[in-house]
Amino acid sequence: MDDKNFHIGNVINDKLKERRISKREFAQMLGYSETGLYKVLKNDSIDTKLLLKMAEVLRTPVSYFLNSAFLTSDYISYDENASRIASELENLKVRIRELESQNEEKQQIINGLSLSQADTRELYKIYKSKSDQTEKLVVDFCRELYTKALLIENKDEREAEIKRLMRIFSFLPELF
């Protein structure tokens, strides 16, 4: 375990203090030199057989040493992380609802532009593509609509269509 708050040597040292056994005495009970014991206690890990022997000498279940690892802040931070993740998930759900709402608003704008069904579908398809070329596609689409309007022979109808298109084009920045 890489937890900075858990070190098997610290757990063993705490148990030695609790039992009022010196490191020298403990080393002798284990058949180690005092220096050898210090090296063992400084290591990040310990041999299982040695841990079993230490537990026996200290008259402590080996599970005590293992359970100590699970009582450290590593698991508290796990709970904190779970709480933080749950909070982030809620924030993301809210953001998704906001984006869905914006999408609905934009769809309503498109539907309210009084374009023909085919033109509405084309504009919506461009809007949904959201590619690097979206702006160019919209401009090209608007030019096409404008060109169609210019081809209208009746001057009043042509001007009315151009006015309508200008109103439609003014809404486009809101869509993108």
C-alpha cells in the first residue's frame, strides 16, 4: 500500500509501546539483531512469515496489523472522493438538462422561422452536424435561399421574401 498514513512499521511500533516491550527485547524474541529489526520496521513492506511471528510474539492477531491499513485516511478520502464524484455527477446532470433546454430553444427558433419543411430540415441538419465547417455550410445555405428569393419575378413578393429571409438570418447567431 502506498498510503503515506499507513506504514506497517508504525503499527508494530505502536503495539510495542502498548505492550511496553523495547525494540531490543522484541528483536531478541524474533531472533534478530536490534539493527536488523530497525531495518525491517523501516521497510514499506514486511515478509508474511515474519509478520505472523511478530503477531505471535506480541500475542496479537495478525488481522490487527492488516486492519490498521483499512482504518487510515486512505479510506476516509475514498468516502470523500465518492462524495465529490456524486456531486460532480449531479452538476453534470444539471448541465445536460441545461444543454437539452438550449437545444429545444434552438429547435423552436428553427421551427418558428417559417422556412419550408425541406429548408428547415436542411438547416437543422447543418446545426446538428456542429463540424468545423458549420459556419460555412450555414452561409452557403443562406446564400442559396437568398438566390432563390432573387429569382422571384414579382417585385413585391421578392422584397417580402428577402425581408423574411433577413429576419430568419438575424436569428442564426442564436442557433450557433
